[in-house]
Amino acid sequence: MAGTPAGDPMYPPNPASPEPRPRYIRASFMAPGEAMLRETRSTRWYHLPGPTFALVILLLLDYGLESWRHGWPGVPGLTDGFGRVGTELQNLFGDAGPRYFAYFFGLLTLLAALWLLVRYLRWRRTAYAVTTDRVILQRGVVTVDFDEVPVSKVRAVDVHQTGFERILRYGTIKISSEGDNPIANEAWHGIPHPWEFSKLVDAAAQRYTRQR
């Protein structure tokens, strides 16, 4: 695709071109003769916008409050609004009122920052892949959990996309398989180009069937 950033996990390589070496899946997990067809992380557009937006808004509110308390350059409308609330709190509780009000917003900002960190780590620690032999889910950075479905056991790949997700080119995938498999019917959210991923799984399963 013209203009696609090289190496960006949101835009994986052409599905017709097997990758020579895994980028996210540990190479030691690959069997001899097994080729990587596609590996990806879920898109950042699924994990990060919500907490990022919340953090930016709270930082703006923090600045609006502190600009009133310390006489910094104000934010039109926001600083005056906090000034009115802060004055009321000061009248009711003395100097402690505005200070604890600032502590409350500081706590909310810290929680938003932790939320963003958790979502970022969840994005970084999870990778998905389809090879010539398996569909793979890898979780973890230091300690790694590795689950797989042999392509011979795959019975269906369900793809779900909302209208918003179609615009941003990601969706949810569910792998249905024979037997009791830990990742069967588990929703994989935020998968970039989910229909291409689904077609690769189907093609690998059909190739396995023809080779039997």
C-alpha cells in the first residue's frame, strides 16, 4: 500500500509473502520447516485512544485548576470556572478546600496514566500469528505464554467489524477448532486487516488438507 510506514505492526506485509523471520513470535517456538505467513499485534487504535484522551483532558483540567491557585497564565473559561469553585471551597473549608480539590484531580490524573500504561503493556505483550502449520497466540514479555491451534483443527474463522472499525481497518477474530482448545472461540480484538488474516488461516488449512 502506497505511503504505508515500513515495519508498522498496524500494516503487516503482503499476505502472499511469507516473512523470513518472526518479529514478535519467539523464533525458538517455530518448528523446522515451518514458515511464518503473518504475525501482528492488535492495533494501537483499539487499545490507546480512550486512556490517552482521558489523560489529556485531565491534564488540561489540572492546569486550569493550578493556574488559578498559582497565578499561571489561564485557560479561557476553565481557569475562571475553577476560580469560582475554588473560592466557594475556600469559603467553606479554608485553604484546605482548594488544596484537597487539587489532590482529587491529581488522583484522577494518576489513575488515567496507570490506565494508559496497562493498555500499552497489554498491547505490547500480545502477538498473533498464522504459520503454515499453526495459528498462534503469544502473551507476555519476560514470562511468555504460548497457545496454538494446528491448522488441521481449525473449523472456522469468524470476523466482526463495526462501521468505525472498517474505516480504521481492524476488527475482531474468533478461531473455532476441534476439541478443547484454550484459544478456541476467544475474541481477538483490534486485529489489523482481519479479513486478510482470516484468508491466510483458511488457505493454510486447505493446503494442509491437500497435502494429506
